[in-house]
Amino acid sequence: MDLLKEKIRTEGLALSEEVLKVDSFLNHQIDPLLMTEMGKAFAAYFNKGKKITKVLTIESSGIAVGLTTALELGVPLVFARKKKSLTMSNDLFVSKVYSFTKQEENEITVSKRFISPDDHILLIDDFLAHGEAALGLASIVEQAGATVAGIGIVIEKSFQAGNEKLTKAGYDVYSLARIKSLQQGKVEFLEEELVYE
Ligand code: 5GP
């Protein structure tokens, strides 16, 4: 997606060879026009065949793009919480998510009221690195007996294992920008394979 790639090129900051900072349009300040365009792109890709009934993301950075996607699809958005409410744990689906960037394991939770077995759920997240967050969301959908319709990612770091892990697990993964490398402070995108006839 050209608009997103342009934003990453001009405003993204490679903090290391592993971590990209994009807090001027995605992770702190949010660009509403970009969110709208990304919502349209996810809806156009996934809204074929299976009818999506809900979008599921994780707080907080997935919410903006999750919302524009849900708006475009005409379905509700649910976001998994990172902090568990102690009072109602029986009513929650819980999954453990290991963060390689923070080197810690966290639980994410979703109320059982908001996912039912007949749901077809599109998962959306801001980054794909090692696939832990997406697998945590998928586990919640599966605990509910519902179906994962696909996984939409804003920025995939293709040099990490996430895409391969999710694809091998059978999920349809669609990333709007795919980064090949962050070496020497430079963002290099993975270009689509050129097909010669
Ligand atoms: P994964 O679970 O795929 O290993 O990592 C994805 C999660 O970690 C995302 O939800 C995102 O919050 C965070 N994350 C991973 N890599 C980056 C990165 O390079 N930049 C930012 N801002 N967040 C990242």
C-alpha cells in the first residue's frame, strides 16, 4: 500500500535492526486518513467468500485501524484487553502472549459475551514480528468455537518468523507493508515477486 509505505519511508525510525518506531501516525499520534484507507484495503481483501461477522484486535494500537476496517465491513470491533479485570475471570477468554520486544509474557482477555461459535472473525494488528500476538488472538477465537476469517497486518517485519508461522498454521495473512530489513537505520521493503511471462 503506497500511502503507508510513503509514511514509513518519511516518518518511520529504525530504532534497531529489529524495531521500527512509527509513533507519528500509528502508535501514538494517529493519521485518520491513513487509517481510513487501510480499513478499505483490509475490507477489500478479506470481504470475499466468507462473511466476516466481527473484527478483533488488541488494545491500544490496533484499535484505530480495527475500527476503520470494521466500519468498512459494517460489523462490530472487539479489542482484547491487556489488563485482566479480576472480578469476572470466569466470563473471559484468556490467552498468553509473549512479547519479544519487552521480553515478558502477558495475558490478553476478551469477554465471552462478545464472541460466539457462529462468528467469522477477522484479526487485525499493527505489527507482525514473531506472530505471538496474532496467535494469541486466534487462540481466543478458537476457544470460543468461532472461526478465524483471516489476519490483517499493517506492518509486517518479514525478516522475523511471524508470517511463516501463521501461514503454516493455515491462516490467510495479508500485510499492507512488508519490511525486508531495518539494517543500518534504513527501511527496505520486500518487493512483490515480479512475474515474467
Ligand atoms: P509479535 O507478537 O508478532 O511478535 O509482535 C507483534 C506485537 O509486538 C505488535 O502488537 C506490536 O505491538 C509489537 N511490535 C513488534 N514489533 C514492533 C516494532 O518493530 N515496532 C512497534 N512499534 N511495535 C512492534
